[in-house]
Amino acid sequence: MDHLPSGEREKIRKRMRSPEAYEALREKVKGPEDLQDEMDKNERLAELSFALESEPKMQEKLKSQIENDIREQGIENMSDSEVSPDAKKAMEQGKFTVNIEPHPKTHIDTLTVNVSEGNVQEKIPLKQSLSDHYAGGLMKGK
């Protein structure tokens, strides 16, 4: 800060003192409850990810649960992105796998439904609320 011209230093000081800047910084700070909730959610997703990789029965259980929900609710109500007609058809037929991967937009780990179309694999993220629901329900019922 010492190497900046005095006019620039003053602009930075004013911006940092403004109520809007202070409020914006406060919004970014998470409280202890928020951090604990986030840690619990990440722990459930990590346990589910390990279970999906190491236990084939868990993979099948989650897949059948998602298949039932697709039939009842429709994939449009479950996914967090657009679904191609080919992927929708494959999902309705049960030709998909389930993984935990970062969401393409938010980069937060979430359940994804992976549909293979030839050499290309389409990854369809589920809504965050559904991802949390599946992770919580399966890990409690384990």
C-alpha cells in the first residue's frame, strides 16, 4: 500500500469504509452453524461417494431409488440442467450410473446421473436438495 500514489490509497480507503463494502464482506462470512452444516453435508457426500465406489449394492440401491423417482416426478423436476431427449429416454429405461461430482455451474459436489451415448458420457446433475436427501437417507439406512 505504501507504493501506491496517495490518490489511489485514498480511493481504496473510502471503498473499504463504505457501508456497502462492509455489508458485502459480512455476507461472505459464514457463521459457525453454517460451517457445521456444510461440514456435515460434505461428510455425508464423502461417505456416500466411498460407499458407491466400494459397495455395488449401494450403487444399485441408489440407482433403483432414482429410477422410481424419475418415474414418479419426471427427470425435468429432478435435474438441475437441460436433459437431451436421448439421455431422457436412456434414463427412463434405467441405462445410467450414479456418481458424485462437482456441479458444472456451482462447483459444489452433488449427485450426478451419467448416461453413456456411444463414446460420450452426459453428466446430469440432480438438484442440490435431492442430492442432500439421497445422501442423508442412504447413509442413515446403511
